[in-house]
Amino acid sequence: MDSLDDKAAARIDAFIERLRIYGNRMQGKFVKKLTGDIFELRIKQFDRIFRVLFFYQPGMLIVITSGFQKKTQETPPGEITRAEQLKKLWMKYRQIDLALLVREMREDAELTQTELAKKVGTTQSVIARLEDAEYTGHSLTMLERIAAVCGIALKLHAEKKPNFDREVALV
């Protein structure tokens, strides 16, 4: 975006804002599904065509992977591949955050995996799995149980700009 002129950048910003507001309801000529998870936001400004690749996450989160000026009829396969790789990376790091949260809660409470498992009513292998960055099955219920045992107040934060911002205590 830094290399674009002000008018082109403003137009792209406006379309991204519309995408943020309308989410998956913004279809038709503006949004095209490229693969199972990757979408393309289509922006035209006079004789220039811009594309923004993105994917959806639960809770109406839209993750933008790249943007470029389109010079050919087809979206370059390399751009689609790059977007898919960035999605995988996003998912991996999202899971790492949850795994670190579980481990940090346990360590703050000065508990071993076995001790935490006993207090939560599960096995040490379940706690080890929850602390594994590759694991993708974290449940809110289990996170609440772990937080309660560790004496940590777990909060859920929901945000939708510009006027929705809520936080609730879970434990």
C-alpha cells in the first residue's frame, strides 16, 4: 500500500472497510472464492485492477494475506499459494498462543502437568497435549477449568469495530 498513490490507497482502504463491515455477505463481483479457504477482494480504479487475498476465521475475523495490482486475467498461482501458506502459518501460531497460555497458567500456579491434571480431573497426557503447539482441539470449557484451578481470571473479549467492544469474565 505504501507504494500506491493516495487515491488508489484510499479506494483499497474503503473496500477493505466494506469487507470488514459486510464480511462474508459481500459477495458477487467484489469477492471471489479462489480455493477452499482463500478469497479475493476485487478492486477496480479506472484502468487499474487491484486484488487483496484473505481468509475468514471464526467470529467474523478477516485475515488479509497479500495485495497486488493485477496485470493478467488470472490471479497468479504463486499469490494463491502464498496466501495458503500464510493461512497455515496463522493457524499454527494461533494454536501456539493457546498452548503457551495453558503452560503459563500451570507454571504460574507452580504445578506439574500431573498435579494440574489431577486437580482438573483429567490425565497428564491431556495437559501435555493442551501445551503442544501443534494441538488444535482446545475447548473453552477445559481452559476455564484450568484457569479456575490455577487461580486465574479468564476473560473473553469480543470486538467489532467501530462500536462493539465487550469483555466478560468466564471464571
